[in-house]
Amino acid sequence: MLPEAGPLRYSEHFEKDGEALYDRAVGMGLEGIVAKKADAPYKSGRSDLWQKIRADKTGDFVVVGYTAPKGSRGGFGALHLGGYADGKLVYAGRAGSGFTGRMLKDVGDQLLALETPRPPFEGPVPAEKESHWVKPELVAEVRYKEVTGDSLLRQPVFLRFRDDKKPEECVIRDAGSEMRDADAPLSTTHPASRIPPPEVQFTNLNKVFWPDERYTKGDLIEYYRAVSPWMLRYLADRPLVLTRFPDGINGKSFFQKDAPEYAQAFVRTVTIWSEDSQRELDYFVCDNEASLLYIANMAAILLHVWSSRVGALETPDWCILDLDPKEAPFTDVVTVAQAVQALCDDIGLPTGIKTSGSTGLHVLIPLGRQVTYEQSRTLGGLLARVIAAELPEIATVTRQVQKRAGKVYIDYVQNGHGRLLVAPFSARPLPGAPVSMPLKWSEVTPQLDIKKFTIKTAPTRMKKLEDDPLLAVLELKPDLVHALELLNDRLG
């Protein structure tokens, strides 16, 4: 007989306070939480309507060996790790990322002095070629996703050495379970360790990225350092996608969403299901200057961001209207932008504007994370259609380039889950090294020269302005219901 609850049971859920729930799950040692778009139907299969928000874990492990380095890498390849279960040292996996060149050398010398002919742990020995075993005297703190069914760490990344902890204190609760959490959260300086935390080691600073101007990779890094006080406000807590140009703007480039394991020691990541890739991706999240410089050192000239933040992936901060001229004169772009501002003023919506860094302008309407992406796209579509109807000679919502007839395309389609915006202040891989620059509306005139905003001029401009004219799109929370009512009246 079926229980009184029936064959289907409605799972307990939480409609708000997701961050508090996540923190509680982490505190309880759980894997994380699962979130679903509230108004979406329940369907079988994987979908971006569901999000698994995993909790990264940290633990202290005994160094029991190391692998030989490959290629040009010095010191060692990866550290073999272990922990104590029922008084016996057992194998727990290996960590091969999170080390600087200096660490590889310094730690490599220590490991050589501790070498022993046999594994110091009991149980199965990993079938890793060129493994070397050491006396169990060093303790390493690592970050990892979870422990597999084979009692091995998944995606471990080295964080620091623990000189303040004895190897015997690295205890596994029970066989097949996880390591006890580290005694204290990771600090910035790690005073307990003789070995400093990972530092960005810049490479190939003299490589020319913009041939005509002779601007180098070093110039790109210094640009991002200079604008970081303003740029990081738009990058922080937001999934980031890179376009990398290892040989400069005239060389081959590639788009990168999924952060490689070695980068995760330097840059925070967030795991998000990708409908396009049909798998989970570890997106970069750039929260500080060091992360931004590390990304710049990866030859990432162009940076794109999501419109939403990690803690609220389905509720964007802004609605985008991308004014794309293609063959239209830039003066028409200015006219369309001014019309968008006037319309939004009439219905009580604030607006911000920036150059795309290429040929167009981006108008951003703050949403205050009050609506979904679908609702944001609906709002953008309504605004775009009103403007296209008011300016039929110069504006269009037709996506096909060949059918635009030389008009400015008002693109609102970028308002969607996983859709991207060129980050404010991002450099562009174009001659002259232009950047996507926030503007004051008073600057948006037919005389506006968007090419003058470059990696060389932008820092000086921002120091003179002091206040970022676009910043309000991150802070304002307009009355969207009232605005839509007025817009509906406008549509007749």
C-alpha cells in the first residue's frame, strides 16, 4: 500500500534566503545546494533551469610522495597526499596545481631530503609512473570539490603548507569519509607557512599585442591594473568569459569559459551547468586585482561578463540594448541612443551608457535584480520596438544584416541566461587598442569620438572623472511595474 502522502511528494524548498541556506549547507559539510527556476516546469533531463551550487571544501593532508615533473616544469609534478584513518595512514589522492615556480623549487628540495624507498601509507598504491615516496612530515592544505567513492579527492588544488599542524592531526573521520575541515579559514597572508601564497608570475611582457601601436602584453597588464578600481565593480561575483590572444590581435584567438585546473589556485571559479556544452563548466569569477592581472597574463584581451551575479544567476542587474551600426553612420547610433534615453526618462527608467569598444554603444537599464532574464528580454524588446517605430528611417529590430538596409540594429536578444556583455573597461582586440568606456549622457553627441578611449587614455580619463558615470546600473532599483504601465500606455 502507498503511504497517505501518495505516490508523488512535494519536496521541501526555500523561496528566499538562498545565501543563508548555502552557508548552512557548507557549515554542515554538505556537498552544496540545488536550485530551480521557480516558475519552470519539472522535466526530466539536465537543464540550465536547475543549478547545482557546490561547496568547495578545504582539508589538511599529509604529503606522502610526489611525481616527477614533465616538460619544462621544475621541482616536481604533483604531491601525493594521505590522511590518518583508525590510526593508519591511507592514500587520499594527488594535487598538481596551485604551485608557483618558486614553490616547485623550494618544496622540491625539501622532498628530496625526505625521500624513502617505500610508500609510508597502507593500502593500495597509485599506479603513477615515476612516483617518489617521502617520510610523512609535511602537511598541506588543499581545496577540493568532493571525495569520490574510491575515497580520493576530486579536483584538489594546493593552497598552502601548514607548519603549525602535525601530520597525525590530519585525521579522516572514518574510512571512505572526508577529511576533517581545516582548523581556520584561509587567510590572505598565511602567516603560519614559510612558503608564500601563489603570486602572479608575469611572462612575455615584451610580446607585441597591437603591432601598429607597438603595445605589448605588459601594456595590457598595466592597463588592467590601472583601471581595476573601477572595472572590478562590474567583474566581482559575476561569471566571466575570456577571449585569449596568445600572439596578439593578429594571431589566433580562442574563447574560454571553463577555467583550467591550474588557474583555480589563483582565480575563484563557480560551477554552472552549460546547456550549450551539456556539462558543468567552472567559470572564472574575478573578485580582486590579483585575479584580474592573472587573467591578463593569460593574454585575455577581451573580457565578457554575465548580466547576473553568482548568488542570483537568474535575476540580472541590467537590461541591455546593444546599438549596432554595421553600415549605418555613427551619428545615427547617437540619435537612437538619445531616443532610448528620452523614452526611458518618460517612463521613469534610469539609464547608463558605454561604448562597445568597437563601433557601437551599449545602453544599460538597471533592474535591481527584480526580474528574470525572460522578463528583462521582454522589457528590452518593447523598448526596442517603440524606438524602431519612432525612428523607422534609421533604426530596426531586424537581426539579419542583409535586411537592415543600413539602419542601426537595436539588439535586445543578449538579455538571456548565459548571454554576455563586453565588460565595462574591457580592452578590444582592434587596431588602436580601444576599450569599452562608460560615458556621461552629456558626452553622447554627434561629435563623440569613441576611438579616443584606449588602453593609454582610459586611466587618465577615469582619474579626472573620479566618479564612474555608469556605476548606478549596479545600484538602482527602479519601479519596473510603473514603468511598464507607462510603456503600455505609450504603445496604445
